[in-house]
Amino acid sequence: MDTIYKIITYTRWPVVIGLLVALVGLVAFPQLKNASMMVAPAGNAPLRGLSPYEGESWGGPVSYARAVARAAPAVVNIYTLKQVNIRRHPLFDDPLFRHYFNNSDIPRQKRMQSARGSGVIVSKEGYILTNNHVIKGVDEIVVALSDGREARAELKGANSKSDLAVLKIELDNLTPIPIGSPDTTMVGDVVLAIGNAFGMGQTVTQGIVSATRRRGFNIADFENFIQTDAAINPGNSGGALIDVHGNLLGINTANLDQNGYAGGIGFAIPADTAIQTLNDIVEFGRVVRGWLGVEAQSLSPQLAQSFKLRSTNGVLITHVYSGGPADKAGLRPGDVITRINNQMVGDGRWGQQEIGESRPGDKVSIEIVRQGKLQVMEAVLGSEPIAS
């Protein structure tokens, strides 16, 4: 007993001092507490790249049910009907058959062809955004809401160049979707796609933003897509791409495979572009785009060489409309446009896109090559003329 007492007496002060030192260290350096709680993985491998940025903490929802509940009432199923002619039997066009029977008395058979798609309610007045290819050429459009109600929809306008259309329904107590900020969307953000996949009714898929400002897929004339790996299946066209808070980021449009079965690569039109299209159609009956007032052709290697250019990036101005924005800015036939707003124009599609995304009255910077010399001019865009 005396021995144990002597041991305790001998060691108590070192222990107390050690505990005090440890306590002071934790107070002065709180990060040591988190470090001490980390468990080394098997094999004592270092934990590299697994720490959150300073001042940030990891965390995310274990469920996206609240986001879906917020957005889903605004996502509708669209069913369309189109009257089509049924091909007659070849015998009806046989000369011998026509000799004995009056072929003109045989009416052409017709039937109703149905299709499906999706749409998004964006206002309490009943305006709905969808894709132009969902409703193009149809005779009747029926919208089914998530609460079970149905209504015939009126086509208010469409824009084939951006593959968008605006519908309107006359129903009360509609829940428009909250609009998000696609311009702040980042690669890696979690997103959800809601739509009438395969005509099964409202379906939700989840993925991430794979890229932004995707162009050059010949899906539409004006392209500025959000790319996602959230599954966009047949019937999803016109549906909603939302963030984890239920805000609309884009209108689901297509996937890479035109047959509709490419996994992992889908595209959505940014919500701000879609809303601007809707506002233009409601106010003006058409989409209002910026207009430069030139006709141009892409540069072939031979043309590029004749203008002493190192690449085929650029378009050759072949005509300038008198009194138009380009004419007022001093552009002339024979000038080669290489950049617009400091963006390379490529074969012309990129330049057309840059102008098309602008509005009448916007100033644009135009880089040209004239007689071998580089010049920069400014033009104030006009309004795209109405096709007669």
C-alpha cells in the first residue's frame, strides 16, 4: 500500500502539468482537435485532397425531396395530337386498277398521331415553356398537371432557332416554378431533371452539371446549353432542370444521341434565355434579337491564304445593308471579322451566336482584318428584321 501511495505521489505533478499543457494547446490551436479526431485509413495512407477548403465545411442533403416538392407542381405533361395521312395501298395507283375503278372517289385515309413531352409553368397567368419540337405541326395540345387536372393549351408563339415554344392554359391556382440563376451555375453542381419520361408520368432523375455554354451540336441555330448527366429520356423534352433548392436552371431539350438513348450527355436551354424568349413572344409576338446587318461567308483555306491569315477563323463580309448597324460602324464588304466581343467567330456560327444572344441597342466590339491590318470597331446592334 505504501508503495502505491509513493508512486501516486511521485507521478501526480507530471500528470497534472501534462494535462494543463494539453488543455492550453487545444485552446490556442483548435485545429489540433479536428486533426486528433481523424482516423488514418488502412495501410497508414495519407489523407490527401479530402479536407474541405478553409472556412468551409462538407455537407449536403441526404434527400432532394424538398427541392422536388417545390418544383414538381410546375412541371406538366404535354400530350399532342396530329392528323396524318395514311399511305394508300400501291394498288390504288396501278393503271389497270384505275382503268376499272374511279380512283378519285377513294378518299385518303387519315388517323390521329399522338406524341408526348413536358413543359414548365412559369407564371400564375398560365404561361408554359416547352420545346418547339414537342409541339411543332400538331393540331391539338393537352396539358396534364401534377394535381390531376387537364386543360387544352393555346400556342402563343414559338422560336425554332432556339427550339423554344410558349403555351398558355386557362386554369386557376397554378404554381409557377421559382427561377434560378443559370449564369452562376458551376460544373459539378448537383441538378435534377423532371419530366414525362417515356410517357410514364412525372419522373425525376439526378446528376451534375457537366459543362456550361455548350455549342456546336446542330440541335438548334442558337445554342448555349447546360450539359448534364442527369438522364434526359424521350418525353423529358421541355421539362425542368432544377438545382438542389428547386429553382429552374434550364429547359431540358435533348441528349447527344438523336435517337434518344445516349446516357450521360443531356442538354438544357438556360432559364434566363428561355424566360427572355417567353417575354419577347408575349410582348412582341416574336423573339427580338440583335442584328448587325451584314451577309458573310466562312473562310476556306484558299480565302484565308489570299487574305494572309494564319487560320480559317473568321468570316468574309460579302454585303453590308445600307443604313444598318454595320454600315453605321464603318464595316465594308471585303472585311474579315475575326472576333466579336473578344470571342473568336470560328466559321461564323459562333459569331452569329454572339450577335443573336445580344439585344437591340447593345454595343459590340468587332475585330476585323482590312487590307492586311487589324482594326477594332464598335457597332450598336439593331433589331432583326421581320421575315416577310
